[in-house]
Amino acid sequence: MALPDLKFDTIFPETLTGHLDEPQVIDADATPNRTLAIAMPYTVKLDWKVTGSNACCLGGTWKVKISLESLGEGFEGKVWEGTKAYTDVEAGSASNKQMWHVDAAITNPTTDPNPDKNVTPGVYMLVVLILYTDLHGQEAAMAAFSRGVTLAFYNPGY
């Protein structure tokens, strides 16, 4: 069952809105998958857009954080963090229909000296947070959240 569009919380909902599509997880063989081998790379694909008459007034960056929460015992924490520059829209535009896309390549190396950072076999919930940071580096009251994509990690036995 697909999750509904996830709306952005904004301080100007009458003139600035946005949504985040359901995150998609791509495994090492480049196919969408929710069952992943431990220590193999995977990608989290995020697509979102902002629309409204105030969309043309934005600048700055988007701060993206991707975490896992164990459903039971296991690892909990951030697995990726990065930023995406806001792309200016045409002056006078009434809406910004550009879609931002982030491919976050994530690996879980078993050689990490801190074993608490390693994902162990089990079931996890993918949590995504997207925060808007203005041109002055201040986090603004605009964010999108996704919580609910369930992933299973298994030990491939090698």
C-alpha cells in the first residue's frame, strides 16, 4: 500500500505549499526493494516539490536527514545527511513546479570500529526529514517528514 503524498509544513500555507513523494529504496542491483542485505550499498530516492506564489521568493538550501528506527531491538540513528541547493525560479513565476531529487547512497560497512553504527538483521522504519534553510543559514519554519516505509535487513551469509 503506497503512502499518501506527504505535505510540507510551511509558515505561509496560503501562498507556499509542497509535498514529498513516498521515499523509494533501491538496492545494490538497482531495483526498488525493501529487503536489503547488510553491508551492501543502497539508495534512498526522494522527490519533492514546492508550489505557490511565494515559491519564487525562496533561496538557500534543503537539509536532508535519513534515519532508521528499529522495530524491536537493533540500530537506531542517522544513516545519511546532506544538503541540496535551492534552485531559483524565474522572476515573476506564480509557482515552482521543479522537482528536487536526492539519491543518497548509503552503505553499512561491517568494518566500522563502532558496532553501534552498524545495522543488524531486523526490521526498521525509514525516517526522512527535509528542512529548509534560508539564505542566511537559518532553519526556517518549513519542513517535510516521512515515517513509515518499512525495511528488512538480512545477513547474506558470506
